[in-house]
Amino acid sequence: MKNLLFILMSSSILFLGCKENKKDSAADQDITVEANDTAEAISMNEEENSEIKISPIEHATAVLEWNNITIYIDPVGGAEAFEGYKSPELILITDIHGDHFNLETLEALGTDKAKIIAPQAVADKLPEVFTPQIDVLSNGESKERYGITIEAVPMYNLREEALKFHEKGRGNGYILTFGDQRIYFSGDTEDIPEMRSLKDIDQAFICMNLPYTMTPESAADAVLEFKPKKVYPYHYRGKPDVSDVSKFKELVNAGDSNIEVIQLDWYPNEAY
């Protein structure tokens, strides 16, 4: 598979990665790897022996599966990017930009039965046919669907030169709660006070790409303040450069050795 497959089973998550053309959907494999491989075993608690599978697609796009519920986060890339995955029950969209919201992908995937959770700015760009499916969430609001609580949290820029990219209140980061486990996707943001004040985050997916979001240094400083148990750099391809995620890991590890930084390949078709 060209992406990395993440599996959370009762007391552990197994992260499995390779670059084949097709994704392996077998949920029952018991695979162990060495620490220097692209997979990591993570001890966590999960109620009722249910499992979560988290599959990064590319850049900001991911698929989550839990209790036969499939969630697409920022689905872009056309139907071919989701080959082998079930149609979603939930779709979460963070912002209006093309690496997060793509109408052609939504239409190609046949998502007419899915609930779409999105900020108002995204809802305004969806054709009327999607209206019955949309749950609009503003920053600070939450919605429970299929036993999963989805919280919309702020994402925006702080630097004067970057204010034009993401204005406060337009987009959403998301915290998803599965039982007692909380997973945070930052969306496009800088190291804002609302991120720094997050509590009880088990896993955090943190962006870092210039000029649109933040530097690895800013991202590390924020992570050291809200202290997730695990942190994964994602959304780190910028213009023209790719962020130094190794530097991010070094800074976090130096500041708090209890936070595990896991480097994953969100760009299976690129050399970085």
C-alpha cells in the first residue's frame, strides 16, 4: 500500500507502512516491527475491544475506521486515492483551500449517504444537493455522530504576512473522541493560544509548512506546552520548501522526553 495503516486494537495501536499500489484492509493482522521501521506499536486503552484504523492518504487527507464507521478527513485526490476503502459515514473538512476541500472528489466518491461536518465557509461552497448532509460547526462547537464526539477548534494564522491565508473563525481543527481517547488534527494553523491550551490529547497531528502555517520551531514550542502523548508531523509540504520534521522531533525530544514524536511518510509519491 502506498500509505501507512494505523491500527488501534483494545490496548494498542499498530502503525503499518509500505508503498504498494493497493491498501491492505486486513484488520486482524498481528504485526510487530523493529523500532526503526516505519511502524510503531502504541499502548492505549479502548473501550469494548473496538479498534481504530487511521490511514494517512496524503498531506492533510486521512481515513479513520472505528466500529464499522468510516471517516474521511479532508478528502482530496479523486476517487482513486480512496481505492479499497469503504464509503464514509462521516466526512470532516477543515477549510476551503484545495488541499482540504475538493468538490470533484466528494462527487466522485459517491458520498451522498455521509454526514459532512464543516465550517460555514465550506458549507457555502457546497451545491444545494449536499445541504441535507451538512452539519455546520463553528469554532468551539461539537457534535456527536455514531458514538464519536467531534469538536471544532480554532485554526488560524498569527504572523502579519500570513493573515491572508487563514483568518480566525473561518476554518476548523478537530478533536475526535473515541471512548476515552482523543485525537487532534490541527488543520492549517500557527501555534495559537487555543492549541497551546488543549488538554488530554492522546495523539496530535500537527501541521508545519511555510508560508501557510508555522515553522517546525513554532510547532514544537506549542506541542511542548499542551503535551500530547504522541505527536505526528503531517501537512509539512510547503512552497517552495518542505519543513524539517527532523528538527521538530529534535526540539520536542529535547524539551520533553515523555512526548513521543513519530515520523511518518505523508507523501508516498514524493522523495521526501
